[in-house]
Amino acid sequence: MKRIITVLCLAIIAVGGYFLLQPASQISVDIASQKSLSSESNQTMQIPADWKTYTSSQYQFLIRYPGDWSHAVTQDGVNVFLPPDGKNSDQAPISVDLTGAEPYKEATDAIGSSFSSSSKTAVRIGGLAGIQIAGYLNADVSGGKDSYAIFTMLAQAGRLVSIDYIEPTVADYKRVYFLMLSSFAFTK
């Protein structure tokens, strides 16, 4: 489990750094380009009215999330979002890492080996290029569980920024992930 968290934190760090350096006016999520990853992405995605908005003054971004979910920041600075049944940040299915602590190229090369089977799709979010890797994590990474994950990894000034999803065994939150991804924006 610690290995999953470490990989997730590194991916989030990279994605976060990328977005941190982009003006808010340049951030938009092109969900339509992600057709191969989710049938949900082919539908019009409307954020429900009862969702909360989290705003980070440190990393100057905002993201919407379900009203019954909670938000926390880990010791490493990773933002985690927990469903009502989530018990702690180690079990968060969705995380946002804008710390930029890891080089983008190294992170994207390393993360691919964490999957037993995966698909890669080029994505652009707010004019930033990156990849989205989706598939099942290796048993050694997922603690022996059959876990599905989506890592949206973007490059910002050569650093990794990530917005990630790891499917819990009880529920499937992919639609929530794509809605949250579509709501992500920088505030400055």
C-alpha cells in the first residue's frame, strides 16, 4: 500500500508542478480527447450543483468535488479526496499533486512499469501536454489487490503534475474522477 501511495504521490507532484506554472486562463480540460479511456468521457459532463469547491492558495488551483466527500492534504502536500466510506488518506481514490517534486520524463517512464496492462493516451489540459495512463496496477504495487488506476500526468517546466485515480474495491468513482478533472482550474 505504501508503494501505491509513493507512486501516486510522485505522479501527483508532477502534475501539480505543471499546473502551478500555468496562468488560470490557459487551463481547460479536453475530456473529448480521452474517448478510449472511459465511455463517460463521451457524454456531456455537468458538475452537480451540490458539489463543493476546494481552492488551494498555496498552489493556486481550484477543483470541484462531491458534497458528501471530504478533502485532506497529506504530509507530502498531496490533496486527497475521500468518499463518505473512505477512512483515511491512504484509501483516497482521487488525488491532486501540484508539488512538482519529480521530473516529468522520469515519472512517466517509471509509472508505466507499475501497470500489468494499460493504455496510454496523449492529453492536453490548459494547453499543457501530457499522458493519461489507465489500466490495472501490478500486484506488487497494489498490495496484491486487483486495482484499476488512471494517472493523468502533465509536464510543467519539465516537472510532473498529476491528477490521479485509484479504484477502490468497493465502488467505481471513474465518473467522479472525470468530472473533477473537468472542473480543475488555476486561480491565478
